[in-house]
Amino acid sequence: MTVTHADLPAPEALVPHKPPMLLLDEVLSFDEVSITTRSHITEANPFYVPGRGVPSYVTFEIMAQSISAHDGATRWQTGEPPAIGLLLGCRKFTVTRDWLQPGETVDTQASPLLFEGEMRSFECVVRSTSSEELATGAINVFRPEDPDAFAAHLADPHAS
């Protein structure tokens, strides 16, 4: 069942990011096979370069946050809070131009390709609201089943 914007919480309730690093402004739709998010490009973006805009490689982070929102929305449906995930890598990341301009709005669609235990892979596309394809990539992530235990393990200097 697709959940639409009106029924979803704000992105800050779905991802473990806080402003200014939260780059998602809205979740437009969500279901088990995809999520679509919206980001407004502004001069308040922490990656904004005066006179140039926001580098298009920032769409990689927008893709990653959209994946996090997909996980967060899945967890939200069962009453669980957002959880950390780790970006492992990306295949075939491409951008069609170098800069995004203030005033632009971009929509990101992330669709799961692989859900294998804690490993996940998503196909992502970032488009302008006029449907211009701005960036694509297949992103691999690790989402620990028990984030607190995982964090404790990382903090333990004697862990193997």
C-alpha cells in the first residue's frame, strides 16, 4: 500500500539527521518498493557555494537520506524510531550537470534492489520537478538489526 505525503511524518521523524545536514524537505510517497522525497535547493544548504550553487555531487547525500527515509518509514509503520545505517558504496553514480541552483526543487526516487539481512542496495534517481534527470546511482548500505548493540561493539576497543 502506498502511503502519500499527507499521511507521512516529516523527514526529521524518519531519518537520524538534524538540520543543517537534513537535506530532505518532504516525503512525497512511500511503499515497500520505493520512496520519493523532495529537496529544495537554497542558499541555506550547508554545501552552497556563493555564486555557483550546490555541487551536484550533493545529490549522492540526498539519495542516501532518501534511503534512510525509506527505512525510517518502514520502521515508523511498526512504531519504531529511525535507526542508523552506514553507506558502504555506490555503483554507477552519474550527474548530468555540475551545479544545482538556489530556487530549484529536486525529487529523489529510491527503489530497493536487494534486501539481504543487514545489507541493502537501492537504485536511485534524482530529477528536477520538470523531470530532467540530474543524477543516478546504485547505493549499497548496511543497516544493523540492533543499532545500539552495533554502536556498542564499535566503541569497545577489545571487540573483535
